[in-house]
Amino acid sequence: MSATDSPAIELRALSKKFPLRWKRRVLHAVEGLDLTVRRGEVFGLLGPNGSGKSTTMKMILGLLRPTSGTAAIFGHPAGSMEARRRLGFLPENPYFHKFLSGDETLRFYGRLVGLRGAALEAKIGELIALVGLEASRTRALGSYSKGMLQRIGLAQALLGDPDLILLDEPTAGVDPLGAHDIKVLIRRLRDRGKTVVFSSHLLEEVEAVADRVAILHLGQKAMEGSLDELLSVPDRTEVTAHGLPASAHAAVAAELERHGATDVAIRPQRLTLEAFFVGLIKKEQERKGGQP
């Protein structure tokens, strides 16, 4: 398979062992991991603490060498210059100089990736708009909330226009509104044709944005697939309707039962608490002039 049609990430029999010299033992952090991430999808890497998520991500980034097996990014070996040019990364707790503004931060990192002059300023404006920080771009990062810092970190990761973005716990410690904004950003990146891989232990957030997931346990892959494949219940059917009066519920239930359905329940649709919270805060922001 050539680099032009290879997957965004391909891991084959990937393993990482750490010697525990004081215990004369070996820790199998990742063991025999086979994983494929397709181009243009949002992929969730899930698992409890100690499952191997962070170690796997570090091997994809080229920060750790595997003990055995291979990791490839768009057909190039992980850690190679060709692979790194295609990558953007946001760690769980990014560190920035808090005395710099949002604009100054992106200008600093933009120069590190080779951008200069008008091209750099245009890129800064594009990314500031993408992450929704236009009103705060001249403020010092020391005044940013955790969610705003994650958004400026995501903008920094996108400065080199990478094809693959790796996000390590992108909503950890972020308030519900900030978490919602980050999920919207992930969807925007997918719509732009980017591949996004993120690790998380917040399953509701993964379900909201991921196309496919892999679940790791004790360094091994327990399951991989699309959310439809993993979460569908074969013998249950969900029916949604708008404008059905309460007086018709009994008749609809009877008709479903006539066709063989059992355990029929018809009740008003309920929002998730997150959807209600985000909607309320957005309305309040609009009422008060759009302040974050």
C-alpha cells in the first residue's frame, strides 16, 4: 500500500514493555496492538487508567519507541520527519507562557513551524476564528479559563495545517460549556477532512463525536468498531415523532403491539442535561452581548 492511500494510522503487533528493575519484573504497557484509523474520521481511544492509552499515543507521536511491532502515519514510520509533518498534538495539560496573549502565543509557535509575515497573520486570524476566541485574542493567557486554554492549544496544534490531530483528554477539567465548544471544534475539523484521534474517559463525550472507537484494557485491545456496531441493540427499535398529541399515544402503542412489538413505551422526548445547560448559557451570552 502506497503512502497516498494508506490509513491515517496503522499499528501492527505494537508492544511496549517497561522494566521494573526494583521488582525484577516487566510491565507490559501495550501488548500486540493492531489498530487502523481511517483518513477523515474521528477516532476515540478509550480505556480505564493504566490501559495503555497514553503509551499508545506516545508511540504514535514518536516520543516512545515500541519494544516490538510497527506504527505508521500515512504510510510513514512513526517518529520520522515525514510523519511528524502530518501531525498536530494537544496534550492533556498544555503549558503556555501566561504573560503572552492569544495572538502572541500563536505568533510564537507559528514562527517555529516556518510561518512568517502576512501568511502567519492570516493563519492566526483563521485559527482564532475557528476556535472562537476573537473576543479574547489580545488578553493574556493568565486570564484564560481551562476551556479557553484548551482552545488556544488546539489552535496551536493546527498551525502547521496537519492532516492528523491527536488530542489527549481534550476536555479534562473543562466546564460543560467549554467541553461542548471543543466537541463542536472536533466536528468542524472532521468536516474539513482532518483525521482526529482523541483519548478520553468521558464516554458521553466520545459518543457525541466519535465515528469509531477502540477500547483498551491492560494494554490489549478489547474491542474496536463503529458506535452503531457496538451500541445497537438488535431486538429493540427506536421511534421518534414530532407533534404527536398525548391523546394518540394509546392508539400508536396499540398499533405497534399489533405488529408484534412488546414493552412499548411512549413518553415525551427529554434533553440531555448538557444540551439544556449549553442552550441556556448560550442564550445568556447572547443576551449579555456575547461575552465568554
